[in-house]
Amino acid sequence: MKKITLSIALAMLATCAFAQKDSLSKAVEARSAAIGHTGNNELKVNMFYLVLGLPEISYERLLSDNMGLGLSATVGIENNQSMRYAFLTSYRLYFGNKKANGFFIEGNAGVVTEQRSFIIYVHEYENFLVTRKNKAYFGMGAAAGAKFLTRKGFLGEAYVGAGRMLGNSNSDLYPRVGITIGKRF
């Protein structure tokens, strides 16, 4: 008798859990449609990196209400910066009540190209020789932040994190910091 009662209770619990999942998904969809957040694509510019001379453009595809995949490209435009290029892919998990909105955590991986300068001093001739070498490293990292949307589909994000370049003898970190603006479409 206990086994039958336990089986019926578990079946009812599972039914209630799946029913709540469907109603929650429909509620998020209805709320997003009401304020114009139905798009699944986002194009963003990182204003923080732009000020530092490292313009970054990002694209994010929303896979569901609470997750998305992204691509980011960063280019160093000034000669005195060590980072020349960075191409990152990211996976984000959102914890807000609206579609891909609110607090999120991110895992990222990508390729970072650095330019290293070496100064060689030759004592006999009193000359300096500067050599530059570009090296590419694969890196993995994480970030956390928040995304905010307007009724017209414009968005703002703030996030902070870091990643480690694998295979680099200096064990360098790459920053994952941003104050971005963009548009969902």
C-alpha cells in the first residue's frame, strides 16, 4: 500500500512540475511579447573597450528564454597595446524573469593574439633594436553581469570576468570587462 501511495504521489508531483514549466515558459513569452522583446538576435558594442582603444563588437543568439550563445571580436588599434586581436565565443545563462534579461553568468573560450616587444641593447655600437613578435593563445574564462532591456528592444549590459591564456609561459590573463549597448532584433 505504501508503494502504491508513493508512486501516485510521485506521478502527481511530476505532473505538477511539468505543468509549471509550461505555464512559466508561456508567461515569460507573453511578458516578452507585450513589451517588444520577442527577437532572438542581439548586436552590441562594448563602450568600455572602445574608450581603451580596443573596439569590441558582439553578436548573441538567444537559444531559449534563459540562455544564449555569443561571438565577440576585439581589435587593438593602438601600437602600444599588447593585445592585438581577440575572438571569443561565449555561453550565457540568465536568471531574470524576462527573456534573456537580468543577472547572468558566462563561460567563454577564444583566441587572443598578443604583440610582445623586445629591446636589444648592443653595448659596442650604442644601438637599440626593438623587435616585435605576435603570438596567438587559446584561452578560457568566465564572467558575471547583468543585462537590462528597454521597451523598444535597446539593451545595456555590465559584466566583469577574466580568462587564462593556455600555453603561455607568463600565465597571462585576458580581461572580460564590459559596459555594452546594443539592440535586440
